[in-house]
Amino acid sequence: MSLHAAERPTRILVDLDRIAGNLRAIRAHAGVPVMAIVKANAYGHGLVPVARHLQAVGVEHLGVAFPEEGVALRRAGITVPILVLGGIFGPQVAQYLAHDLQVTVSSLDKLRQVEAAAQALGRRATVHLKVDTGMERIGVHAWTAGPFIEAAVASRWIDLAGIYSHLACSDEPDSPMTALQLERFDEACAHFGRIGVPVPPRHIANSGGVLHFPQARLDMVRPGILLYGVLPGPESRPTVAVAPALSLVSRVVYFKVVEAGHSVSYGGTWTPAADTRVVTVPIGYGDGYPRALSSRGSVLVRGREYPIVGRVCMDQFMVDIGRDSAWNEDEVVLIGRQGDSELGVEQVAAAAGMIPYEVLVGLNDRIPRVHRGAYPDAE
Ligand SMILES: *Cc1c(COP(=O)(O)O)cnc(C)c1O
């Protein structure tokens, strides 16, 4: 990374080839099509560049949380099927139809709203039915799915493209919850057989499902975090070989010696017992770098790991390098590799008392993202 005048030295580097490699590994492992989940700015990796790259390497399906994310993808020229995973509000449905976004229908009431909007526009809606098998979030309870399925099948304004559910505990390989959820989902899907209608594509596996539960693969899988090379939880088993795609880097903006007894940063919460060398790094919680890393997190400088000292400020924080040396403009790695050292997002999240998902999606648009990969038009 060369430093250009007027450019912020803090960057998120995203290796798109890594994401493509992870997609291939997941597809080979699961043996079914993949709906790549790109909600929340592609887990902080950059919604449009990631989706363009995935489309270029042949992803079958994309999933987002909210319709505006889908609209942004359509405006960027993404043509693969996009399912919006979130619950709908009636007035939004016209927007789904205008942008060819697949709708999650999670109750009989919502089904009627979709029908009304479709009829008003004279345009059929493409729908995935949502069955709740244990999240208690959105979706019709599995044991009452029969009439819901029949209403969807009977509707002339609805094309059924799928039926799905979501796993609550799949990041824990030993949790009995997943088997129970699969059983409930199977039972709901069996209703199609009872009424003599072919079952649409069934999907339930998030990253944990892909990793730990072969019987959850069904007709399609919906990995999010795994696509970015990160495991969904501390108990997860790396049954698919993936590699992290995101690095967060900055540079030393200031060097000084802090004398013994002089406290560092807001609140004076950290004070060295002996004179020590401290560098300042120009990124803070205003960029989404967690303030919870105050005196808990660490960074890499010159291939070694050093502690963050004192509170993380909005735009800067301080690092104790002890008796070692560092210079202005030296690279600082906050997430990723430097030389032989690596600081994974898992480690950063653990230090902050967070989960890797939160750290990744929290990194905001104040940080420029630089995408590298085989498709240069993916910027
Ligand atoms: C976010 C989400 C996923 C992906 O979850 P990961 O744990 O990141 O794999 C899959 N399905 C639904 C419905 C989701 O909301």
C-alpha cells in the first residue's frame, strides 16, 4: 500500500478473489447452489463490489436484509436473483416488484399485502415463504404452516420460488436445536406433498448449517460470514477451508515518549509505571473501530503485536510499543496479517467483548475500501 498525498492512510483492503475462493469451497462442500448473503454492506466488505464480483464468478443467488439493499444492487447492474430476507411492510411491496426483488412472505397477513400490491400493479410477485422453526423472529410457526402454504399455492399473484427457515444454534455443532428445527421444517414442507404440489426450493443453512449439519443443505445454502472467511462462532469447526478477505490497516501518525506517571487519553485511565514509547493511530470509534477495545485491544506494528492503551477516541487511539521503535507512517494492522503475525477479527472481537459479525459490519463508510481481485471493473 503506497501512501498518496491527500489520501487517508486508513483503509479496508478487501481481497475479492478470496471471497470467490470461499464461495467455490462452500459450493463444493455443500453440493448445492449458494445464496450469498451480502446484507449490511456485505458484512462490511462493500455491498456493490462484492456482489459484482460474486455475479462475475457465477453465484446463483444473493440475499439482503432490506429492500433498499436490493435496489442498490439492481441500480449497480446486478441481475442475479435477489431475496430480501427481512419482514415486509405493505407499502414497500411495490418497490420489490419494480426492482425484481424476491419477497419474504412470513404470515398470511403479509401474503395478502403482497397479493394486493401485485394486483394493483398487474405484476406477479416472486416469493419465498418463511417458516419459523425455532428463532421466534419472523415466519409462520411450522405447525400452522399448512393453511399458509395452501393460500400461497392458490394465489394467482404469487410465484413461489422457495420456502425457508433460519437456524438459531447452528454455530454450536453439539446443540440439539438444529435437529429439532430441521424436523419441524421437514414437516412443514411435507404439506406440499399432501396437497399434491411440487415443493419449491427449500433452504435453511446459514454458515453454521453449512459447516456442521450436512442434512441442512437441502436445495440451497445461505452462508454469510463464512463467505468472508470467518467462522460463525468460537465452537465452530472449520470443515470448509476458507480464508479471511478483509484487512484493516492504518499508519503511525505520531510518536512520543510518555513519562512514568503521565496518563494517556480521555479519563486518564491508563498510566505507565515507567517511561515508554507510545504511537498514535488515526482511526477511532467514529470509523466504527470499537471503543470497547480501550486498553484491551492490540495492533500489529513492524510485525509485532502491541497493546492499545487508554481510551479509543473518536478519530485516534494510542499504542504502547515499550522500548521498541516505530516511525511516523509505519504501517499499523488492526485486522489482518503483517509479516509473520496475524490479528484475526475473531481475536479483535473477543478483546472487545463482541462477536466478529459486529466488528465487521460496524466498520463504516468513513474508512475507504480498496477492492482487489481479478475483475478490475468491480470497484
Ligand atoms: C444473516 C442471515 C444469514 C447468514 O448468516 P451467517 O451466520 O452469516 O451465515 C442466512 N439467512 C438469514 C435469514 C439471515 O438473516
